[in-house]
Amino acid sequence: MEWPEDQETLLETLQLMETAQAFVAVYDRDDRLRYANEAFREAWGVARGEQLLWSELMRRSWQEGRGTLIETDDFEAWLRMTAARRGKVPRRAFETDLHDGRWLWMTETMHSSGWMMSIATDMTSIRSSERALRQDRDRALRASQTDELTGLPNRRYALSVLETMLARGAAGDGSGKGCCVAILDIDHFKHINDSFGHATGDVVLKDFATRLAPCLRKTDIIGRIGGEEFILILPGTTLSDAAHILQRMLESVRQARPVRDYPLLCYTFSAGIASARPGERVDGLFQRADQALYAAKTAGRNRASAAA
């Protein structure tokens, strides 16, 4: 996605997009809607100049029955699952439904700055039988990439995304800052399971996934890699910036009281952070982050430690 540098050419481009039959939207690095053409505004009920976060736009679609058709009883889980795939690769294409019955083919193209252009075309005329086959395939693919309990990416998918980022040079936004990885582990999780039951442990895991999401950028990804252990991938991030992100997460989780029946039940987590070295592979980076996690636990838990 290349924007014209000349202002007059840029205005002409925007005018063309404004009257296009395709649905065009542009989101900034924070995933805030910065431009939407007339077709998009009409379909999603967005006022001219309104700059909603993508998550706010989806929440409004779900609540008001306009725009994206979201068929779920657990919107937060749907949001985590969908956001986990948004903005993680240079280009993505998928189908989506609108509340008014239209079917759209949507492409998302990421710029190196972290901005995204979304373009959708109406494909309602395609035969239902052909579409059903593709939908079955897409659902099976999403299921194979998703942790069923938390709605986050599973280990296989998260590590495959990390491998792709490292192969691209580990500088997800073109800043040259590199890529940081953190391994997160909920402290004393076995004690929670043993004392309160596995159902309560599941509530804690889902609460953990929900609390971390607001601390992330569109290009970040967090996945569950097993049990109470999670991986956080931060492209275009310095080790210092990664430490600040983890600190916000630690503070949020310390305030959690996730189980109504046990109002005094609280939990914390520990984390180890490592910054990718030039040419480093996934297993080496993962191992250094895991060693930093061990250091955080040894130092008393409820903290983040960075690898040397």
C-alpha cells in the first residue's frame, strides 16, 4: 500500500475511493479508523469523520445489528480470536457477512508503518453451495489455529507467525527496532487448580487472556502455548518498550478478581523477555526468553525479567 506523496494526487485518490462501489477503510497503527468511503460508512453505520477503534466498531456491529454479522454469545472471546489474526501478516483475505445479508470478500493490506487498508467487494451473487465449502474450510483452519478455551492463537500458529517475522528480518514495522518475545506464566497456577478446582482455573485463564488484550497493538500477538504458559510477540519493539508493555500487563492482572464466588481470589504472572538477534531462529529466541522467565521466578515471581 503506497500513498501518493503529492497532496493533489492524494486528494484525487481519496475522491476516487469515496465514490467506489467497493468498501474502503484505512486504520492507523492503533487500529483506529482514519478514513472510510461512502459505501463503508453506509454499511457499518459510521458518520463521516467518525474515528472509532476497530474493536469499538465491531462491538457496535454486535450490539446494534449493523455492519459485520457477529454470531456469538461471547463477544469478548470472538474479539480475541479475530484480533489475533488481524494485522499480523502483510496481506490477508477472507470472507465476511453483513447484517443485511450481503457477503463480502475482504482484503487487509499492512503498510510498514503499521497502517492498514481494508477493501471489500460484494460477492453475494456467488452460489451458496460454493460458498459453503469455503466456509467449512475456513472454519476448520481457524479451529486448527486457535486455543479452544481462551480463543487465543495456539502454540503452532503463534510460533509460525514468529518464524515468519524472523524470516522477514524481525522488524515488523520497518523501524529496525527488531522483534521481542516474552514467555508468560501464571504464578502458582497448580495451587489455584488444587484449591478451587479446574473450572476456576479455566476462569482465571480466560480472564488472563481478556486482560492482556487492551495492552496490545494491532501488530502484536499473544498465544497460549500450553497449560498456564503464554507467548507474547512484539514486532518493531525495543527491549525497553517491551518491558513497559509487560509492566502494564502486570499491573492490570494484579487488580484482577476473576471469580465472583471467591472475591478474594487473585493471581499474578511472571515473564521473561528476549530481543531477537540478527539471524536468530525461533528455538534460540524462545530458549532465551524461557531462561529470562526462570530468572523472574527465581527473583520472587510477579515480575518480568529481560534476557541479556
